[in-house]
Amino acid sequence: MGNFKINVSDAPIFILTGFPGMEAMEPWLSFPLLLFYAIAIVGNSLILLIVKEEPSLHQPMYYFLSLLSVNDLGVSFSTLPTVLAALCFRARVIAFNVCLVQMFFIHLFSWTESGILLVMSFDRYVAICNPLHYATVLTNARIVAMGLCTLLRSFALILVFPLLLHRLPFCHSRNILSHAYCLHVDMIKLACTDVSLSSHYGLSIVLFTFGLDSALILLSYVLIFRSVLAIASPGERLKTLNTCVSHVLAVLIFYVPMVSVSIVHRFGAGLPHAVHTFMSLIYLFVPPMLNPIIYSIKTKEIQRRLFKMLFRVRS
């Protein structure tokens, strides 16, 4: 019974988990995750290479796409070390400070992705609603400024997470996490003190960032649709809307899993643990994997350059 006494540790150790209740299948379940990583890393790296090498893609839309690809690579590399260690090599122990660093970067890139999707919606709004001033509004200097502001906003908001967590006492020297990576909601559940400040702060910045960003994205598309409806030709309407499809899909595959994870974490206490694990995996693994695929399928310029690269390699 001594293991269950409250013994606040100054240097707690965290234990990563993979798929609780399915430990025997973890080597097989790790293969799809490794495939997701491979697709995300190769796909986003190709997007960056294609944008760099193709002069016709040196436009604001593709600069923002490059920012999205860099961010998706950051999401993948933030989780990759511990997922590989826990699932493939059974190395499940992670130090508290290392866990804090991983948690910081996972949430930093998640918040930054929301901001990038917002500035991409602004790009589509200017391109469709004010095309004559597109080049003068979205200059290279403004694109850099928008990217930096998005990153700095995320950094300032997420920096509070490790500062608050570092002050929390943990009741056991070994604390079992729910995933093969460190998340803020997961870590504060293991503290043996009142965590209302951390919990309320987390909820407030979710509403401030994701809530505000999604509302502004929705507003931009209301204005876009209003502008498109003013176009007389149905063919031109469809052609104009087609330029937004990739971004709309990127928004959906990011926000739908994110909202689902938040709901499951806060109101799904009675759900099986596998549901929590599955939703978190979708949230972190699916957008980095699907974004380059979506843009490669929907963007003819990227397709052409990709085919040229493939045929060059074969020859």
C-alpha cells in the first residue's frame, strides 16, 4: 500500500503509454503510425522543395503553404522521438523537463497551425474580393510579418504552460501518461494539487486562439461567397471557388479533430481510453499527413512540378 501514499517528488518521472489494453498488438499498430510519419515528412518536404524550385509558385499563396508545411514538419518531429521510443523500443520513461519541452513544442505548432490557416484565409479573401490590389497588399515583407506574428502569438501564449506546470507538485515519482507523448491536459491530471488555474488558462486560450481564428476564417469565407455570387458566369464562379477547396479541406481536417479532442477530454470521462487515444492520434497525425496530399491533388502547378521531378529521377 506504500506505493499509493502521497509523496511529492521534486523530480517526477513520467511513463509513456501506447495503446493500453492492446500491448500485444503495439508492434503491429506502430506500423500505421510510422507510415503516417513517412507520408507527412516526405510530403511536406516535397512541397517545400517544389515551391523553392518552381518560379511560378513564388506567390503569397504558396509562401503560406510553405509555412504550413514547415509547421506540419514541426508537429511530426515533436512527437516522433517518444512515439518511436515507446512503441518500437519499449523505452517508456521520460524525465519531467523533457516532457515539458515536448509538450511546449506540440502545443506551439498546433496553435501556430491555426494562425497559419487564418492568414491563408486572408490570402484567399484578398485574391478573390480585391484581386487588383493582391500584389500590393500581400507583399513579401507583409507575408514575413504575418508569419512572425503568428509564431510569436503562439509562443507567448504557450510559454505559460511549462511555467505553470513546473510549479505543480506530483504525488508519485512515476506518473503514467495516457499517450506516447506529453500533452498539457494529460500532465495536469497527474498533479496532486488544485489545477484550476492551469485548466482555466488552457481553456481560455483555446477559446481566444482557436475560437477567434475559426470565427475569422468563417467570416472571410462569408465575404468570399458573397463576392463569388456577384460573378455572372456559373463557370467563373466554380473556377473561383475551386481555388479555395484545398484551404477549406485543410481547415476541416485541423479544426474538426481538434474540437473533437477537446470535447472528449473535457466531457468524455466515461468513454473507453481507446477513444481518447484514437482522437488524439487523429488530431496530431492526420493533418500533417493529408495537407500535402490535398494540395498536391488540387494544385495543378504542384502536380506538374512533381511529375517533372519524378520523371527526372526515373530517367
